[in-house]
Amino acid sequence: MGVVAVGQASMVTTASAEDVLAFIMDVEAYQAVDPRLKTITWVRRSPGETVFRFRPRLMGMPGPRTTQRVVLTAGRRVDIIPVPSPMDRIVLFAGLLECVEEDGLVRVHRRLEFRFARPLSWLLDPLMRRWLAKDVPAELARLKAHLEATT
């Protein structure tokens, strides 16, 4: 696999870590702040885990259908992990949203990473890096506005 294309950003919110994490675990509600979650086909929930199938929208284009797990570490973070598929030969994805309480506020850190197979990596890594550099901070701005409007 090629180099990793990473997008990350942080923000501070007055919402509790529990509210932030509960919101991202509800992937259908999270669509309001994350347009990458274009079309969700199905969702299965169990304590501490959400598994869902969806068609993402990346760099303005529809991506292939994929299934992901959102795994909660209570009070701290969620990890977004793809369910293994044949697409893993072309692209690997990982994501997280982490919360740290500081002086009565919560610092939220978001990280998304894509690793494309060669020769696609030579073309897609620079494009994805530039897009993620704008997209992830914009997602966190929408998340902050949503959380603080509802608390």
C-alpha cells in the first residue's frame, strides 16, 4: 500500500464527551454534520458498537458501498473500522473521534486516514490530502455548531 493520506482537526466544545460520542454512534443522525455518509443502507446497533453499510461521498464523488464498525471506548473515543472486504486491496481506511475533558470543556480530535494501493496512491494521495485538509475541519465546525445548538 502507498503513503497515508491523513486529515485531522480539533475543536473545543461545551458539550459533554458523552453527548459527542453518543452523537457519532448514531450514524443516521451524524449524517447532519458529515456529508461523507451519503446513503446509509442499513444500521445494526449493539452496546458499544454500531455497524452500518453505506455509500460514501468522497471529494464530491460517490464511492463504493462499504460496511464500517463504529466502536465506542466509553467517555473517551470512537474508532471507525471498515469491515474487511475485497476493496481492502485498493484502499484501507481508519478513523477516530477522541474526546478529552479540559477545564469544564471538551477537546474533540478527529482523524481520518486513507491508504491507497499503488499505482492509485500516486494520483489519489495528494488529491485526498488536500481535500481532507479542508473537509475534516469543516466537519468539526458543523459538529460544534450542532452540539452547541442542541445543548
